[in-house]
Amino acid sequence: QTVLDRWGGRDRLWHTLLAQQGYIVMSVDNRGTPAPRGRAWRKIIYRKMGIVNSGDQAAAARAIAKWPFVDPARIGIWGWSGGGSSTLNAMFRYPDVYATGMAVAPVPDLHYYDSIYQERYGGLPKDHPEEWKQSSPITFAGQLKGNLLVVHGTGDDNVHYQGTEALINALVAANRQFSMFSYPNRSHSISEGVGTSKHLMGLLTRYLHDKMPAGPASATTSSAR
């Protein structure tokens, strides 16, 4: 759950910077988050990981795109870890909704993540093989249309780097262009080493500037895609 009665968090200063530059920064909680909305809201995600949540996020993005001060051709999404997986799902499953996505340390294929998490929400893979496939963003990699940046630490001992390597192969096989940046021997936090955090946030900021610049629609929409 990210929509809470408080301000702050790890990304507050960066989001503030983006807002100052003209970007609209929003967070939407989909069904499945531990919000105080009842059991049905919370449990609907079971065996539907990547399906229900990405559909809810896309529905929210479509609604936001109708606001008069929003350019529907420049809807972007970013996230880290599970948020990175959500970014991949958004870009692959709803390619006509999102123009740009930045996925940091994502789980492209549920089979490569740890059992204590995936089996809790997805059941056993041997019992539900098709559901595991449909819940994995890599299954839909060939539908990518927009700008995608994937970032991962090669020493990630939580979300293993091999998942991103599998995603790269899937995107290459589908002839989909994308951008990739790896941080050697960094863990899931991508924080080790002098200047790493600053470099990462600079990387994300420049990618947004290049692929989805802020400003009036008439001045930038043609170049944003």
C-alpha cells in the first residue's frame, strides 16, 4: 500500500523534484493491497498476481488521462522490485496506455523468485502452471510499444539478475527495442559503492527527460513517443 495518510518515503525528494520540473506524480493503490477495504479487496490478488493489479492500474491511468491538464500520450510509470514488475506488466499488457516505463530490479518471471512469496500468492507452480505463466510479465514482452528502461544490480540476492537476463532474451527475440543498465555486484537496494544512489536517480531523471519531457502537449507530444 502506497496511498497512506502521510507524506515522505524514500522517493519523496525525487518526486518533488519531478513535480517542480512539470511532471504530475501520482500513486494509486490497486486491489490486493492491504488497505482497510475488506477481505474481498485484499484476497482477490490470490492466483491473479500481475493480472488484477495491472488492470486496476491501467484503469486508473485511463481515468487520469481524461483530465484536461494531462497529456494522454505521455503517461509514464516506474517502480522498484514489485513496483518494477508492475511497470513491466503495465508496459507489456497495456501498451496503448503507457508511453514510458522504468523498471528497477523487477521480477519478469514468477518462476525465478522465491517460493515463500510466489507460492503464498500464486499457489504451487505444478498445480497452476498456466496461471503462473499468465501472471508473469515476460509472457507478454512481445507487446511492448513504448519506451522501457530496465535497471538491475547483478549481485541482487533477492530478485535475482537471471530474471532480467531472461527478459532481455524475450525482448530481443520479439525484436522490441529497450534500454538496459546494470550495476555490477549491487544488491537489491542498488546502494553499494561510492555515488551509486546518486547515479541511479540521475539515470532515471535523464531517461524521463529524454523520453517523456514535461511541458505543454503541443510542444512535446510528437517527440515523446
